[in-house]
Amino acid sequence: MQNSVDVLVGKRVRVRRLELSLSQSELAEKIGVTFQQVQKYERGTNRISCSRLTQIASALNVKLAYFFGEDAWGNGRPAMLDGFDVERIPEGQRLLSAFMSIKSQSTRARAIKLLESIANTSK
């Protein structure tokens, strides 16, 4: 039976891996496991031990706290990504990668406003 915390941590591993444009195989190589094991971690099927999570955090350039609620830079973040399934929409990975490549906070804010405006006119 899957534990909700394991599923949440797995989703955050996946989101961060995609932010960095790493494949499951590339992450697996960095932490010394198979890509199938990374798949199981990301789905929450297999629980990630503390030592392995530390390796993953290092490979993904984040603090351990990232997997439990902080963003990659150590700031608290809303739970907006917890329900975000990149695979649910075909463009999800491209959208997330493009957005995460924007370094300027003001540009990110403008991008969000633009997307919200487009979404509101599509209703």
C-alpha cells in the first residue's frame, strides 16, 4: 500500500528532475540505482530511505526540505505542485521546463498573468 508521504516525495523528485531536464536514467546513474528504481521512487511505489533521499537531494541540487515543502532555493512554497501531474497533459513537461528556465521573478509573474488571462478568455 502506498503512503501519501511517499507519493508526495516521489512527485517532488519527479518535478525537480524535470526542472533540470534530467532523464530517469541520468538521475539513476548519479545515485547508483537503475532507472526502474527511480520510476518506483517517483510513483511512490518504493519508499526512499533517508540516505538515498540525501543522495537524490544532492544530485538535484536541493535541500532535503525541498521534498517536504520548500522550493529549490529554500523558500517555503504553496502546495500548488502537489497535484500537478506533468504527464496528465502532453505539454506539461515543456511548460514546466520553460517556466523554470525563467530566472527573473518579475518575468515569471508576467508569464503567469499572461497564462491566466488566456485561460480566462478561453472559458
